[in-house]
Amino acid sequence: MEKEAIYQKAKACFEGEEVCGQLPPPIDEKAIMYLKQAADLGHAKAQYNLGICLHEGIGISKCYHQAHQYFQLAAKQDHPRANYMLGCYYAFGFLSEPCKELAMGYFRLAAEAGIADAQHNLAVILLTEKKAEEAVHYFTLAAKQGHADAQYNLGVCYCQGLGCVFSHDESIRYLELAFKQKHPKAAKALEYVMMGAYRKG
């Protein structure tokens, strides 16, 4: 059977089909079986999704080593979120000691493909590397996609003139966006910036 057809069978099992008006069935061995078949035949989405199942322990025993292997296979086919997950593996040390260089490489690939989480995580690492202007670039890309952490961090950057021209207005704008998404640090930062703007005004 063609790998795409097998992948679609896996999707149908995951999404479930109503049987006699009952709720969709839980994830079972059949769903994982089809997913693994498609993944082993080289289907990039199946490889990524099997990696997620192995990473989270969804329908199968959690195994970071196997998850990493499937993420690598999908990444070789330029799957953006597989690149993001590999970035996370190297940034947060799921398998070994964190490796900033490898994390940045994979995050950059995913960031250029438009993955907001990757754009944010890459920006955070760039700040630690004292590449503030580039960090602001990626914070901005993620913030425009509604990423709350990126909006908060971008607001802080504008408040401090870090990697960008100091701007109360831009700082307040991004912190307000983060606040609307209930970012835990946004309210205090917003109060600080607004009070500073008031005193200067």
C-alpha cells in the first residue's frame, strides 16, 4: 500500500470515527501501527507525528531516543516542526548535555520556515550570544504571529533599547499584546514602562 494511504489510515484512527453515535475511540495500537508503517516507508509527516507520540508517550511508551531518530528522518525531508523539535532536543538536553550550536542550527531552519516557537527560541539564544539585533528580528517575526513570550520579550527589548532603538510606544504596544494573552510577567513590566513614560512626559 502507498505510504500516503497508510498515513491517512493512521490519521483516521487518531481522529476517530463515530460508531453508532458513540464518541471517537481512544488512540490504540492500530493507529500507531499505521503511523509507524508510513514513517518507515519514508513519509515525513508520519515520521514527525510518530516522533511526537514517542516524545509525549501518546499511544506508545515514551522514548526520547526513538523520537529523536524519527525527528531526524523527518528533518532530512525539510519538515519544519521536526527541525523545531530537534532544536528543542539540543537546547534542553533531552538526550545529553545541551548543545547551543546545534540547537541554533535547527531552530534557524524552523524559524525561516515560519515556526513561531522556533523564532522565539532562536531569539532567546541569540540574546545570550550578544546578538541582540538579530534576536529582535526573530522576536518580531514571532510576535507578529501572536507568540506571547515573543511579544513580552520584544516589549522588554524596546524598553531597554536592546538590539533596537529605545521606544516607550513600541514597548507598551508589545507588552499590551502579551498582557492580553495573560503573559505572567507582562502586567508588571507594562506598569513599569507606563510609569516611566508618564514621568518623562
